[in-house]
Amino acid sequence: MKLLLILPVLLLSLLSTGCSQAQAEPQTVTLQVKGMTCENCVKGIEGTLENTAGVMENEVSLEDRTATITYDANKLSPEKLAKRVSSLGYPASVESAQAE
Ligand code: 9UX
């Protein structure tokens, strides 16, 4: 009769595992971005990031030459984001990552 007790526990643990895998894992990274010279560059990068799957928030600063991005770590990495921005013609590198 132990099976009757174990079965619900098994089901529950399966369900919660599935949930945690599907859940977004927000991380924030600051990229150093070179080559931005006007506010239109900023808008262009921000627009592209906004349309990038997994990006939750982003703020590009012309003054600081940075892009601060909050993203879902299940879908993106700082390296992927740097490549994405670089591909627009603005060489980007990972400046700092806020772990966890
Ligand atoms: Mo900005 Mo562009 O600095 O053609 S130069 S958008």
C-alpha cells in the first residue's frame, strides 16, 4: 500500500520540476558597446534587443557606452547578447555579470 503514498509525491515532484525548468531566470549584464555616435544608434540597438527572444529589459547609454540588459538565462547568455549587438556594427564585450 506504500505505492498509494508514493504516487502523489512522485507526481508533485514531476510537476514542480517541469515548472522550474520553464520559469524565466532573470540575470542582468552590462555590455561595453563601441561605435555608438548618436541617439539613433542607441534606439536601433534598444529596438533590436527588445525584439530578441529572452530579453526582458534593456537600457543603452550613449554617454557610458554601455548596454544594460536583463535577460532570461535559460534563453540567452552575456556572450550571445554581445554577439547580437556586435552584429549590428557596434562591437560589444561583456563588462560585468551579476551572478544569480
Ligand atoms: Mo548613429 Mo547612424 O550615431 O547612421 S550614426 S544611427
